[in-house]
Amino acid sequence: METLPLGNTGERVSQLALGCMLMGTMADEETSFRILDRYLDDGGNFLDTANCYAWWPGPAFRGGESESLLGRWFARTGRRDEVFLATKGGAWIRDLAEVRAHPDDPGAAARQYEGAGGQTLRRALDDSLRRLGTDHVDLYYVHVDDRNTPLEETLEALADLVAAGKTRYVGWSNVRTWRLERIRQLAERHGWPAPVAVQQQHSYLRPRPGADTTSIVDDEQLDYLRTHDDLTLVAYSPILKGSYDDLTKRREHHVMESYRGPDSDARFAMVAEIAAELGVTGNQVVLAWLRQQRDPRLVTLVGVRTLEQYAAAVRSLDVQLTEDQMTRLAEAGA
Ligand SMILES: NC(=O)c1ccc[n+]([C@@H]2O[C@H](COP(=O)([O-])OP(=O)(O)OC[C@H]3O[C@@H](n4cnc5c(N)ncnc54)[C@H](OP(=O)(O)O)[C@@H]3O)[C@@H](O)[C@H]2O)c1
């Protein structure tokens, strides 16, 4: 599996990162362990989780299930040192009963995020390390940019965590470009570690005009990343939950709310056309398209629930889009 440099850190991470969000909940332990074994055997080294993964698949879950499963897998295999391990803090749900009491309110969870206060992050990372059964992670993200906490407080806490050896690098997720720039300026001014990775939702479809792009890479962010190669884009939900091959998801999945419209219709049609030419799936065309991006290059963070889905993602590494196909994909749209 190809690797990419992570910012200017000197580290190299797999171009295909493995999202562990559903491990321990939607994906059972046996399946998850098999996926993890296969990913490392295939040469992968970049695992992604978060402390809040995953409270939402059902009432039996609280968050922490994914990290705990990874901890058990590390204990069983001894492979902790073979991976570049990323986790996140800040989106742990304080009052889960309150969120569950309002299932139709899309803002209910966000109101309960514990945020990126200094004390919160210090405690949250200790909790994550305990679940993961390790003394450090390689990358610790602020999961959701927190406008209610002074950035100085968050950055100083992250600097302490790096100094204590509990994380080697820091990153940010779900963050606007102007905030990233402010974070970087503050880090430089105070000598605090600056983020080396930004984790955002990014796929082939473009967000529709008027969509909230705090979490989604937009043109401005791409432009910014092109000129800041010390910051690596880690693209989550790359296949928009499988929407490229599933008409029901395309119509009904909440992830599509940010994309529906004529531009996406035209882009879906182009993906289908090229998938038919190559005899592969639409999801695989999109994963190949992301892999072949050069400016900026990016890490594609796939989420898989089954071994078959994992195998399909790995097969996308063999899909090579021609220059003509890349051009047609780039030009498709309304
Ligand atoms: N920073 C953040 O806020 C944030 C947010 C979301 C995710 N993430 C990270 O990014 C990772 C990936 O995100 P994601 O799960 O949203 O990514 P995704 O790859 O867009 O979606 C994964 C889903 O796509 C479907 N799928 C996967 N392979 C498929 C295949 N071959 N054929 C048909 N359907 C397929 C499955 O849906 P079904 O389960 O329905 O089959 C799977 O659960 C997560 O694990 C997590 O680590 C981060």
C-alpha cells in the first residue's frame, strides 16, 4: 500500500487509512479483528478512531467501544507499534439520555459535545489511552472545532499533552479555513505544536450552494491546503456512506443533504459511466479519483463494516483512471 508524507513530520502514513468508527458496535469483534489483521497484512498502517465512537448504533452503546476494541486487538496481536494511531477528543456526549430523548433533533448531539477545554482534553486523552491500552497515540485531533473555548486554552493543553509524550502530533477536524489559519498563527506565536493533519469530509461530489461546509472541504480549503503542505488532508466519508452505488442511500441518507442537486446528479452520472467502462463499482471509481489527486495529495479514510467492504476498498487501489477519465470527472457538473 502506498504511503504519503504526513505534513512535514517526516512520518509516512498509508494513503488508505482505516476508519474504525463502527468497530465494536456495527462491526462485531471477530469481523473487526479480521479487517484489522488484513489491513496490516496488506501494508496499511494508519488507524483512525475517536473517544465517542460509537454511541449512536443503539442504546447498549456509550462511546469508547471502538477504542476498547482496538485495545483488545493490540493486546492480542502486539501490533501497536506497527500502526500510526489517531484518535480524537471533544465530541464525547455529556448527557446521552438528553440526546436520545430527541431523536429527530439533528442538533441535539452537538449541544452535548464536551468541547475542547484544556481540562476536558487532558482527561479525555487519558481515558482514550486507558481504553486503547497504550501510553501514547501518534495523532490527537480536536474532533469538532469548539468556538466556545479560547483557542489558546486548547492549544496550550495540546502542547502539554505532546510534551508529556501522550500524543506525538496534533490535528483538527470539522474546522473552517479561517479558524485553521488562526490556530496556526497562535501556535507559531507561542511555540505550541501546530496541527499536522486536518480531517474533513471530502468526496467527489461538491457541496451544494448554501450547504454548511464547516465539516466539508470547499474550494477555499482546497486552495489553502495547496499552499500549506505542512498540513495533510485526511478525507473522511470518501464514498459518502456508499451513495455512489446505492440509489436508496443517494435519496435518503442524511449525508446527502449537503449535496443534493443538479451538480451532484451530473457527477453521479459520470461516475456511473466510468464505472461501466472499467467494470468496477462507482465507490471504487471515487476512491481511485481521490487517490489520484495530486494538488493537494490526500489520505483517504475509508469506513468499512464488513470484510467484503474492506476488500472492495483495497481493490480500488488497482483501479487506474486514465487522463481522459480524470478530465471527464473533473469537468462533470452543472
Ligand atoms: N472527523 C469526523 O467527524 C468523522 C466523521 C465521520 C467519519 N470519520 C472517520 O472516517 C471514517 C470513514 O467514514 P465513513 O464511515 O463515513 O466513510 P465512508 O467510507 O463514506 O462510509 C462507510 C460506509 O459505506 C458503506 N460501504 C463501505 N464499503 C462499501 C462497499 N464496498 N459497497 C457498498 N457500501 C460500502 C458502508 O455502509 P453500510 O454500513 O450501510 O453497509 C460503510 O459503513 C470513519 O470510520 C471514521 O474513522 C470521521
